[in-house]
Amino acid sequence: MMKNFEDFTPEEIAAGYVPMTSEVVPWHFPMMNDTIRNDAYEKALKSALKNGGVVLDIGSGSGLLSMMAARHGATNITTCEEVSMVAEKAKIIIERNGFKDQIQVINKLSTNLVVGIDLPERADILVTEIFDNGLLGENALVAIEHAKKHLLKPNAQIIPSGAKVYAILIDSEEIYKNHRVETISNFNLSPFNQFSQFSYTGYHLEKMDYRAMSSTTSIFEIDFQKIIEKETTPIEFNIIESGTCHAVAFWYELQLDQETKISTAPHLPQLSCWKQAVQLLSKPLSLTKGQTLKLKAHHDESALWFTERN
């Protein structure tokens, strides 16, 4: 019988006995191969580290961002990773690339780190890329808020510094049928929809059959340097194409620093490692060009979603 991951020893992990399959870390490979993402983060780190500094990297992954920081003059780097097998692999990669003495990998959530035990001192710079397709699903806000209070120096630089969220309404029978069912072979199967996902799902829209039905609408602008609280805002979508509206699709821009940003928008020249987030409406709506659809957008510390309003 195959052992559970937590049952492997660090020695077994380091020796490669744990199957490092794409089922375990599916998002890491396109992320590591996203040169636009990587180059943008390295540019921001290089600028932030002109005078050196102590760096905290939340979400080690392969150790890539920590090694970038080391390459550009960080005097001390601590990186943390919740998944033990990933943390062990990051240690191997960091040592193989010659940064063992500069980077310390901690197998913990950042919210469990303690200055003086896990970190030698509070950090001058926080760098993190724990953002999912819908921005907040990996508890990025929780980690950033905790770090500001407990792990960073006053006025520490945060990379990224903030994010802007945008949305459109879409007509997509293909996406709808991936999550809903109605009448099939003259049988009403709609009660099965109770098992459907009602949160957002990630799609590369350019790979799907869809139509944009509204102009792009700005939803939220989040400054990670400020205190971030739950937020609800009314929004209006101006309908530019008649049809059946099935969902809201949304994406974001990460503002790494004043000069550098990354977009997760659809139809970029190079496919992003992030997909667009798609949340289906409670039921499809027939909309006509010139109409306005009113919704509410919400976010808390770990999710972003939409509800209907009158």
C-alpha cells in the first residue's frame, strides 16, 4: 500500500521516493514556466534590493523568488512553504544553485512563523506569489496582514504592492454545460445541479467558446500596504452584445511596484499561468444590447464573488 505523503521522512523525500506528480503540485509547472511573471518579479526584486535587505518570501514553491532575491543582493532570506515535500524539494534546488548559505527554507505556514525563532529579524521586504485565479483563494490577504503585524519592519516593501480586479459578463454554453445540466434525453436532470460548483472556476477564456456581453468593468482596487477589510460594492455592467448571459468572468493586475505589473487578463500575447475566474449566475439571463445588469461584488480575506441585486 502506498504511504501518505506525511509518512515519508525528509531523507526519503530528498532521495526522490515521493512521487512528485502533477497531481500533487499541478499549478507549479505553468507558473515556473511563465517567463513574463518571472521577469516581472525579478525586475521588482532587483529594484527593491538596490541597497540590500532582509527578505521574507511567503510560499517557497521551487525557491525561485528567493533565489532571485539572493542574486540581487538580499543579505538574509527566509522562505516558508506549508507542503513538506515541496519545502524539501526547494531546499534541494536552492542548494544545487549555490544559495544554501543565503536562503533558509521553513516548512511552515507564514502565520506560524516567529521572529527570533524562524526569522533572525523582521524583514525589510516581503515577496509573495500566493494568488490563485480569483486572486484571494490561497489566503494571500491573511498572510500579508499577519506579516505586516508580526514579521515585517515598519514601512517594509511588499511585492506586490496591490491588485486591481476587472470583470465582464459572458455568454458561454460550453462553460455552462461544464457545471449545469437541464433536460437530457427528455429527462429533467436539474436536481443534480445541487452538486455543481457555485464558486468560481478557472478557465483560459481564449480556449473556450464564449462571447463577451459587456464592457470591462473595474471591480476592486486593493492596496496591500493598507489595512484590508471585507468589502461589498454595487456594480453595473453595460451590455454591448445581446444574448444569454451565463457567467461573470474576472481577472486582475498585480502591481508589483510603481513601474511593474502583471495581468491575468484573457487574450494576452503570451498565455499566463493564471486562468480567468468564472462564476456562473444562479440561472442564465437573456440580455439585450443597451441594457444594464446590476450585481454586487464582494470580497473577504479569502474569496471574491458576485451576487445579484435589484
